[in-house]
Amino acid sequence: MTRGILFLVVTLVVSSATALWPQPQSISTGSKALKISPSFHITLSGIKNAPKDLLDAISKTKDNIANDKLERLVVGRGAVDAEAVAKSAELNELVVSLEHDGKVRSISEEAVDAIENRVEGYSLTVPEDGSAATLKANSTLGLYRGLTTFQQLWYFWDGRVYSVDAPFQIRDSPKYPYRGLMLDTSRNYFPAEDIKRTLDAMSLVKVRTICSSPVLPSVHVSVLFQLNSFHWHVVDSQSFPLQVPGFMELSEKGAYSPSSVYTPEVVKDIVAYAAARGIDVIAEIDTPGHTAVIAKAFPEHIACNEKTPWTTYANEPPAGQLRLASDATVKFTANLIEAASSLFQSKFFSTGGDEVKQSCYRDDEETQQQLNASGKTVETALNDFMKATHEALHKNGKTAVVWQEMVLEHKIELRNDTVIFVWISSTDVKAVAQAGFRLVHAASDYLYLDCGAGEWLGNDPTGNSWCDPFKTWQRSYIFDPTANLTESESKLVLGGQQLLWTEQSGPQNLDSIVWPRAASSAEVFWSGIGGNISQALPRLHEVGYRLNQRGVKAINLQPLWCALRPGVCDLTA
Amino acid sequence: MTRGILFLVVTLVVSSATALWPQPQSISTGSKALKISPSFHITLSGIKNAPKDLLDAISKTKDNIANDKLERLVVGRGAVDAEAVAKSAELNELVVSLEHDGKVRSISEEAVDAIENRVEGYSLTVPEDGSAATLKANSTLGLYRGLTTFQQLWYFWDGRVYSVDAPFQIRDSPKYPYRGLMLDTSRNYFPAEDIKRTLDAMSLVKVRTICSSPVLPSVHVSVLFQLNSFHWHVVDSQSFPLQVPGFMELSEKGAYSPSSVYTPEVVKDIVAYAAARGIDVIAEIDTPGHTAVIAKAFPEHIACNEKTPWTTYANEPPAGQLRLASDATVKFTANLIEAASSLFQSKFFSTGGDEVKQSCYRDDEETQQQLNASGKTVETALNDFMKATHEALHKNGKTAVVWQEMVLEHKIELRNDTVIFVWISSTDVKAVAQAGFRLVHAASDYLYLDCGAGEWLGNDPTGNSWCDPFKTWQRSYIFDPTANLTESESKLVLGGQQLLWTEQSGPQNLDSIVWPRAASSAEVFWSGIGGNISQALPRLHEVGYRLNQRGVKAINLQPLWCALRPGVCDLTA
């Protein structure tokens, strides 16, 4: 659809009460009140042997509609709707059906399928007269997306769950198949509970509340982001929390503490939890840089381990890189990557490849000897190293993901299907696309969640973060995924993600640093380029308030006074 | 003491394990291990009729020492200490005494006494041989400060509570009598529970944990900040949560919801809770600007209420100022200030006075008529208005606090004892001091906690916050309270505070935006100008980790890897 049509749609939605996020590709709403019947139910039509995760999603949808207690963000809240709602029709049923007669796969299977095979579209109709609503899709993954949209149509006031915008007709599908969030669990550790809460927020199903008090009662509501990719930067030079079978010494010696680990069982649980919510977990073992921690268990494989001054040997402390010219190290790494990738269901696995420092190898006697013996340069050795690890991935049925340097800086001979994450700058996207690779936007100048909180390195009284300033939700919202790209280059864009590197984060501020900001790119990569900040803000407020209701500590973007009065706190109002 | 000596002291402490925050004025430590005996107790010596809050503080100190489980932030944690601790002497007793024979007042009485009368110093001795430790002070407030210091000497490992730096000799007293934190509860509302948790963190007594889960078990530890002033910006144009007897319509119509209020009982509870922790609560009703919300109950008193474009009539939406030329409004305001100030025990009360916009009065017909009738200008009317409200405060036994504009912009005839909060820029301090007023540092260029998260006003895709960039802990730590002041001007500096305006904050990110950053100025105003960032950082890490242990979500300032290795992650390491 064209950008002009998208703007028209946005305008329509803002003038109504319904605040969907991300914006569907096509929506028409009316102005009739409609309330959920006390006997409301969701029926499967023509779906035999429904998978358990679909039945769970339906059950959760009913729970959420019954338990969601989000008051509309208008002056007077639901009081202004009460009279119309009292007289309205009641919705008694949502009928859910698949538009194909083939084999019914589970949401979880579809979520981790190859990215080009996923089907996430759906159509949803809610009549205003109380006759049955219908949800149709070509996949259970599409039904899941539609169920989360359906949950988001309703508000609460005085015991009633209602809308004032019936009827609805929604036809929806994502612009981009990759819509992600990256979390680094090495700089600081995050318990599995925090990761699961983040996955819940990404998919916007009911969150398991882990805090409760008389002051902040647990109320469960539902919102929709439909992020479908969790990029898990699970280990790095600072700590190695991932237990990898066959390589247990890495976490035994490299985790921050014996309890700061992700066991294979925990990983399996997280992967399954994500998949049932339509989310693919893409893990990363960064190589050959960002690997100092491996030296604690296998010092023979690491060059310039904790060598100082670290500024000479790494982009951040501690220094340490895999000895890429050592045959033993190449074999070790390929085996490690193979074993680690086997812990995850995703077709994707990232071998990293960012920030390889030549100086580390230059000053490492063993590496110099190995290079001399083999007649290789660091660059040719790096090429062979990457080919070996990617071959191991390929044999294991996986597609490699790497950071942009592997294409732009090192000209590694990558397989054609390799996916490139562009992080240094959005201006690097063009060159990656010109090289013909599929790519994911992850640019620090738009999508990094950790910028702007000052220098984390010590001894720098006035330092700013390297990627200053803070990337506001507005900044990521106006990101254009195909800026400066030709039509054929644009087809290489799989989507994008916001990223949290955790030098200055931990479980304490995970929610507040991520939400609702990460919803910003969720809309860009679902709906297409974001457009008007002022028109988006009321819907984004609702995302935040819904998240708060269920225990995700999304922050306020404005005073509540402004949130109740769309547009009134605009700079130009 | 001189800055040279302070540096020496800091160096000593960094080389030992003990990480006190703020830095005491004088400390000597040894290198002997000493463990707390299972029968450890705290004895009062020569204090008859000990006040209940002192007994409570002693009881909490014992609880905290028994329950604190902070492992030392070194590689290997307490394992490196185990052998020395096994062989060490045991400390069995702390003897607490007052160094005067006069009437024993409670901590709570002393905390809210006139600022010039407060005595907060103490001396603490902990021998290394297991003989009794002693804590002496001239006031119960000083004993309270000493008890919190005593709690902070101990670490935990394998069932033992211990130090490896005995013996200790500490003589301590604050450089400045005012060490504060400001919270705005109008832009967004904060339940009393959040305020109490903040007061706990300020004083660093045991926090009531409101979150618990198997993942984040509640462990109680103690740290020391010794902030003693909570500046409560309780109402503003956006909402009026304070219930004021005789003016109940203000909160009935101006609070965000019927439950988003502070009742007189809640205020009394918060004030008592603070006082028992050595904290004075200084409330503020900002006048004559920042008062739009009053129009909901008393429209006759407000000029330019919600008038647009707001940019013409206010510094942020909504516009609205008290009709300062109306006799009825002056009387109303004086009565409101008197009634509100009576809810608080503090000798201080702030009538605000910032950001008065002439344009609001210029375009307000009633105000123009009133000015014409009385022959006043806006400036002379403002002077009479302020004199009337301050007279009401004075009669009520209170000392007025105002923002800097009342002196620098409007030349109001203030009483000599008025305290001026300098917020716009630290460069304005000199002029306030030259005018001869006592002042509190609250400068946006060093001490604002809310800067750097982007423009909160809508419709500004690339806007930054007005006080960009983010004020790092390093920035506030290097703040010099007497920069450019003469010796006599320096004597007018009561101290300072960090401030959280809450356009983009709420209960969700209160802890993470405030802590541990606000500890930064706590040390500056207790110990004197901060000095070396690199040497302070290990102690500040400990503040954060202790706070985490007790459920205050202070954020990580570095990866844990760095926190365990002081100096190694310095920019120049």
C-alpha cells in the first residue's frame, strides 16, 4: 500500500477511540458502541486437531478480555462512554477459522520456520449488531496475530468491556518478516524470568506478574506489538552464562556466578515460551572478537587475553579474541558454534564478527607464528575461520547471521543466504544491499536503546556515551527502512530491530529502558514507515499504559494530563 | 578540612575493602579481619528515656547487620577473605552514648528542627581485637548517622558477617546542612509507597521490599547516603493530589483520580516516616505560575487557564497563573499556603515563584482591570502577592523557600531569612549569593535527573530535552558548591539537591532514574567537592548493589565484570 493510504488510515484511527499498535495495513471502524457479553466465547470452525498452543492462545485471549481493565485515555475516562455502552448490542462469539484445508501446524512450528515461509496475515471482522465476529488466516501464526489484535479492541469502565468504534474490518499483514529486539545478557546477567517478561511484552500476551503490592495491584491487560524475533546476544567477553553441552567449562568458569547461567533446560523453556508467542529466538556467539571470557576455561584459544592497555586491543575491556589462525582454535570454535546452535530451534544463528582488532593478532606471538607457518594474513585467516564456522552451521541446518563488518570491512566469502545485521550506521545499509545480502536494520544512530546515558567507562568525568544522544521513540519511529535503496535493494531488507547493550542495564531497568520505545520500530517494521509523531503518540501512550497494567514497567512519555488530551501537549499546539 | 586531606582519605579507602558513601570527613582503617559475633548487641550508655525512634534505629541496625548479605565486589567475592575471617576476633558489642547531659530529643524532633540548629556529626571506633566498638554524638540525629555508617562496614560470605579493614576510627560531620532530593508528584502521580521507598533509600535504613520472586529473593542490606531533605513538589498545573483541609475541592477536582491523592493522614505518615530517618520534608505549592489546575475548583482565581497556544502563556502546557492583582486571589492563596504548610512539620515551605509569564497577565482582562484599579504593575502586584503569602508562612512559624526568579528576575522584597533554590543554571548562584540570600544548589546543568531523554512535547520528531544532555553521576559528582564564590558568599550555601521533574517519569522508573545517581550529590554535600571519579566509582557500585539487595532498583553503572575490578574499565586503563 502507498504511504498516502497509510496516512489516511492513521487519521481515521486517531479520530476514533481504537488505538491499535502496530497500525494494521487496512482498518475501517465505525462509531457504534458494542460490549462483550458475559457469555462471550471463541469458537474454532473447521480446524481439526487444533494444536495446543492455538488453544492456549484462545484461552488467554478470553482471559485477557475478561481481566483487562484498561480505561480509555480520554478526559473522564470511560464515563463519557457509559450511556452509549448501556444501550449497545453485545458480542457473544468470535469464530476462528483457517483459510486452507492442509495440515494444521502449531504456532510454535510456524514461528521458527524459515523466515521466507512464514505467513502472519489475518483478517478480522467485528459487526456492530452483536452477530458473531470472525477471524481468518492462512496460518496459525496469522490467527495468533489476529487474536492479539482482537484483544486490543476493548476498554473497561464500571464492570463493562466495550468498544465505541464498532463495526471493525481489519485486513492485516506485516511489511517486513523480521521485527526484532536484541538483548545482551553478558555485560550484565538477566534471569530467565526477565527474558520471559520481555518475550511477553514483545508478543503482548498476558504477562506473569512478578511484583505485587497493595499499591500496584496486578491487573492483566493485553496489547499488541507482534515483534517476532528475539536476538539473544547471550555471551561476550565479560561473562559466558550459556551452558553448552560438551563445553561446560565455559560457563563454569565464565559465568558471573554459579547461578547466573542459562542451562539447556532453561534455554529450551525460553525457546518454547517464545515460539508459542510467535517469536523466533536467534542466538549469537560472537566470534572471533568479544571472546575474552573463553580464556578462563581454554586460555590456549585466546589472543591478547585481558591485555592492557585495553584501548589498544579491544573496543571495550577486557580484550581477547579467538586465535583465528590456529587450526585447533578453528575446530574448537566450529564445534562450539555447532553445539550452541543445536540448543535453539531457529534456522538463524549469529556468529557475530564485529570489532575484530588487528592489533590483538599483531602482538600475539602464537598467532604470528601460526600465520607465518601457514602463509596466511589475518584477513585470509579470518576468511577461513568464518567459512569453517559457517560450514558447521550449514551442516546443522542453520543459516548464518553476521554483523556488517564481515561484508564491508573484511570481504569474507559468505554464503549467499547469510543475513547481515547493520549496526554501525544506517548509512552503511546501502553498501550491504549493494553487496547483494539480505539485511536486518540495527543501526546505532536510530535503533540503539542504550545510548545517551553518559560514558560507562571510568575516569571520564564529562564523557558521553559513544552513540549519543538518547534515541527517542520519535527518532526510531521516523526511521525509513528503504531510504536510499533501489527497489531491488529494498527487497533485501528483512526488517529491523531495536537493541539493548547492557553496560548500564540490568534487570533493574530492563523494562524502563526498553518499553514503550521498542514498540516504535515494531510499528515501523510491521506497518511500514511510521509517519506522523503527533498522531502516533496517543496510540503509543496506550501501549505503555496497557503494559503497566500487566506489570511491565513501561515509562510515561508525557504527564498523564497530556496523555488524556491528544495533541494538546504538542510543541505547536 | 582541606581538599588535599580529603584526597588522601579517599585513596586510603579505595585501597581497603571498606566502601563508605558518602566519604566520612576523617577515617582511618586497618587491615585486620573482624567478624560480627552471633551474640552481637548494641548497648545504650547513659541515655535515659531513650526516644522510641532511636530504639527503633538500633533495632534496625542489628537486623540489617544480621540480614545484610552483600558480598564484597572483588573477583572471587568473599572467598578471598575466608581464611583471615575464620581466624579473626569477634565483635560482640557496640556502645552508643551521647556526649551531652541535657534533654534527649528524638531523631524525629531533631530532623525537622531549624536547619542551623541541627547537629549530625558523630565519632565511631571499632577496635580490631573484639573489644567493644563505640559510637558517640552530640545528638540523636548524629547517633542515627553513625548507626547507618556502622551498618555499612560489613560484608557477607558463607554465613559470616565481617570486615577485613579493622580497626576503624571515624570522625564525621556534614559539610553542608542541606542535602536533598526533589520529587515532582504532579506531572505524574506516585503512590505513598514509592515516596517511602525513596525516603528509605535517602536515609538508607532497611527498605520494605514490595517485589519478590524466586528469581530475585529479598535480601536486606544497608547503605548510607544521609540525605536529609526531601523537597516535595507536590502539586503543579497538571494535577493537584494534595488534600488541603479547607480546600478539598482542589484535589477533588484536580487530582488525576479519586485515589491519586495524598490525604492529610498519608502526609502525616510520610512526614513521620521521613523524620524518623533523619529527613525533613519541605513541601512546595508553586505560585503564582504552575497553577492551572486550581481553575478546576476555583476558576475565578486563574488567569489564562488552558489558554492556547500554550507556548505564549506558559513554559509547558497547560497555561494558567493565579490572578496576582486580585485581592480575593491573594487572600485565597495566603490561606491555602497557610493551610498546606500546616500539614508539614518542616520549618521550610516553598511558595515556588518560577516561570511567571507576563503574557498571561497581559491578555487577562480581569487582571488588567485589577491592575488599573489599584495602580499596580505586574511586578508591584507580584511583590505584594509574595509578601502576603510569605507573611502567612511567617505567622505560621515557617521560613519561605522560593525559586531563583524571585530574586534575580523580579526583585521581590523577600524576608532576609528566605532560602533561594537556584535551578536555571549554576552560573546564577553568584548573583543570588551577592544578593545576600541563603541558597540551595539545584542547577539544571548539573543536578537535574530528568534531562537527556528527548523532547516530551509531541510533534517534535528530532527534539531533545530542554536541559540536554543526560546528567551523569560523574557530572553531578564534580559539581563544586562554592565555585566562583567569595568566602562570605560561600557561607550562604546551605547545600544542594538533585531533582526529578516527572514529565517522563512515574513509579515505573523512579528507582532507575534516581539511583544510584542521586548518591552523587549526597557525597558532594556531605563530604565536600567530590574529586576523583575513578576512585569514587567502586564505592558507588557498592551503593547500587546494596540498594538492589533491598529491592531498590538502582541501575548498573558498568558491567559486573568492571565492578569486580576497580579501575580496570577506566578509559585510560
